[in-house]
Amino acid sequence: MKVKVFPSLLAADFSKIESEIKKVQDAGVDAIHLDVMDNKYVPNTSFPIKQIKSFYKKISLPIDIHLMIEKPEEVIEQYLQFNPSFLSFHVEACSEPKKLIQKIKEKGCKVGLAVNAGIPVSSILPLIDLIDFVLVMTVNAGFGGQKFMKENIKKIRELNKIKKEKKLFFEIEVDGGINTENVSQLIDAGASMIVSGTTIFKSDSVSNTIKKLRG
């Protein structure tokens, strides 16, 4: 399976956001990742609707939205207006995750469940056959630039084992402190969607970094 690389705009320079988006798109990334935070589920705020509206039309690639928010079911239409190709949320933040999964799929969007660093894989197993991907966090959700938490690699292995045993087709996305040194461990464990922010946007050669992140 091809390894896809999604730069996280959380690490971009917002004083020149259009050129930052163009830079990574020209380098051959596969999608643009947006971390949406509401200062409730996590103690931080990022990408409110108004801000996304200001730049999303500059994105010519698929959009990957990660909702780190409470009660995503109440505001999901606001994010679906951006026609994302991928959208994930945290099951523990949602009252009726099965209904939300169905609603997102009805819009032609691939849906994922995010597993935070302190949350076990077992939390999403009742819904595992309904989703298109699992987002494994290798940091505590809420802030960019955190140190990679190696112990979460075992979740990727666990998910990959479940995938094979149940003959399912979901992909495994990983986000948090990923760089060119640790990415091979994630790919070897079964990840095929790599989210990276600082490593990409602060790179001297974005195209070379993208190649390295693909393993």
C-alpha cells in the first residue's frame, strides 16, 4: 500500500499561508491536514470556520480534517461544507458516533476515528467495521511540535493485526511528532497515512523530506 503524506497546516506560517500551501502542494504531498480544536476537548483553539473559509479554496488537493472537538455531531455540517476527502473525530467526544459516521459517509467523505495517546484501541472496536481509517495520535492531542511518544506504536501493530484477522480494509493514519528518523517504525507497524507538521514546513527541502517520510 502506498504511503501517503499529509502536511499539517498547524505548523505553517500563517503570515504567508497561501505560499505555504503552494509550497507543500508543489512538493507532491497527498492531502492537506487540518487540526480543528475547540478549547473544550483539548485546551487549545485552532482553525475556526471563518479561518478555514479564508484559505481552503487555495487547496487543490484532498483535505483531511481532524476534529478535536466536543459534540462534533452538532457542528459537522459546518466542516462538511469544505468537501473534505477525509474526516476524523474522537469517539469519546461524540454522543452517537455510529450516526455521525453514517452522516459523514453520506457526503462521500471517508470517515475515521481518532485514538488519542491515552485512549486504548478497544474504545473504537465496536465501530471498526464501519470506518475507512483510524487516526492514531503519537502525542497528546492539542498542541503541535510535541515529542513523539514511541509507546503508541503498539496501537498501530494492534490495529494492523485486527485488520488482517477481520479481513477489513481500513487504513491507519498517524499524527504527532513524526519526522524522517522515526517514520520507518510507523510504516513497518502498518501505517499508510503520515501526518507531519514541523518536519515538513521547517525543512530546507520539502520535496526531499516528503520522499523520506514515504519511507
